[in-house]
Amino acid sequence: MTKKKCNGLIMRLPANIHSAHFSRVAALSAKNHLPAISPDLSWVEHQGLVSYGTDRNVRYRRAAVYVDKILKGSKPGDLPVVAPKKFELVINLKAAKQIGLTIPPSVLARADRVIR
């Protein structure tokens, strides 16, 4: 990515596929001054810059509701698909400092959580 002079990194794969490498990717992002975002909260917990996605606890509870309905006899194909209603913005200021990025106060004010 540095050879191609990329301006940023979007990690779109689910965390269960690449979370083992979050710390390594975050370190490489910081070393190369490359801002990176992921939809998974684990990303910022492993020193990534920003996560923006649905709350995993809400997703797990919703999955449990579906499992309960299926075990009680509902056909999976008859269950409605429910879109998320809330997305979480989490910003890691330590990671921002490492790459020399200043997060505007207006963005910090909109964040659901800021890691200092």
C-alpha cells in the first residue's frame, strides 16, 4: 500500500477472519502514517484508528432471538431481516497521534466513544 501511495485502509472483512492480525496491521498503519478504519470495535481496541459499525452485543442478542424462534418451530426463510438501527463511531486518539493526524473537535463530539 505504501508503494501505491494509498491514502487509507478500510478493513471490511469480519473480525473473526482477521482479528488475530489487528495489532500487527495497526502497527504497520501507524509506522506508515496510514489512517485505517474497520466496522469492528476490536480494531480500535487493538490500537486501530477508527471503527464505525453496529454494536456487537446488539448483533449477538438479535442472533439469539432468531435462534429462539427457529428452535420454537419458525422457518428461517420466514423470519424478517432486521437492519441495524444504530451505528457506533469509536476513535482512538493514541493511534491518531502516532500517525500525526488531528481529529477535528466536531468529529470527536459525534463519537460514541473516544479512546485517549
